[in-house]
Amino acid sequence: MRYLLVEDNESLAQAVSDRLSLAGHVVDHAPTLEQARHFMAIAGYDLILLDIMLPDGDGRNFLEAHRKQAGATPVIVLTARSEVSDRVGVLDLGADDYVTKPFDFAELEARCRAVLRRRGGGARNQRVLGDIAFDPLAGTLQIADRVIHLRNRELRLLEVFIAAPNQIFSKAKLVDRLFSYDADVSENAIEVYVARLRRHLAGSHVRIVTVRGLGYRLGTQ
């Protein structure tokens, strides 16, 4: 998953980024609302973690504008305000959840998973397509009685594909989903991860198909 973290506290932002990166997620950090808008204009995100009090404005205004523009990306607000009225206020503006500072990283990760499950229409971590079962939380791919433990990039790539079966993803789009904005990677890296996933999927009825000149799609035969 690709996250946008909007937080001006550098030490907290680094700690959150490190924790989410260890889980295999891509995190872009914006210390200001202006930087957050810039990132939103050039990249797609699965989840936004949004602080309220920022150097150049109020995160609630950013949230309200995001929803008014029909932005569907889920948002978890990070707030130091514990009053019920403040929490209700951000939920009414369109936040999917909130976490009160200081927070436990395990709780933040659990809330992220819960929000993403709700947005995906599921209540479980496991996702099934054809004869494969994928559990992004456990990092496993199951084909019949064979369980494969995926590496981080393989896991995130399969997560992108399985969320949108039969949708074509260009190499550029996959780079955008798997790597942070400032990462220096080429589209050739995608070929490497696609090849690895294809080897893992061997023996199943699920295939990653190359669509010449366009990219790749995941489907069942």
C-alpha cells in the first residue's frame, strides 16, 4: 500500500514512516499542506494519515476540500485533541477514523488495516481469486495446500493486482504504487517483481498477463 503522511513533527513522522516501511508499505511524508497537495496531484494513495495542526493551515480544511472534490482516498486523522466534539467533528468532515496522540504504533497499524478493509468491502484480511488465497497481513499466498511466504515488494505488487482483477497496470503506475516519490528506481524493477510473482503463481489458475504496449493485468484462466 502507498500512504501519504501529513505531519510536521519530524521525529514522529520518521518513526511512523519507519514502522510502516518495515511492513512493506510505501510512505511519502509531507510536512505541510502545500506539500501534501503537491503529492496528491502527482501520485495515487491508498490511505492518508493527516495531522490537524500544520505550519500552513488546518488539516480539517484539507480533509473537507478532499471530500468536496470527491476524493475517495480514506483518511485517518492524527490528533492531539481528545475532546469528543473534536473527534466527532473530523468524522463529520469525512475522516474514516482518528487516532489520538500519543498513540501506540501497533494500534495505528491496526486502524489502518481496518479502514482499508472497510473501504475494500471486506471484514477479513484474506482475499481470494480463483484458486489462490492471499493474506496481506500474514504475507502469504496459498495455492491448494502450498503456502508461500512473500517478500515485501512481491506482497505489495500482488496486493495491487488482486484489488483490481483484470485491470491493466502500466509499469509506470506500478512503480508509483510500490515505491516512494523520491525513490530512484527504473521500470525494469517491475519486470523483476512480476517474474517472481509469476513463479509463485505457477500451478494455479491465476496468471499475470502481459498486455503488449500497455502493461500487466491479473486474471484467471
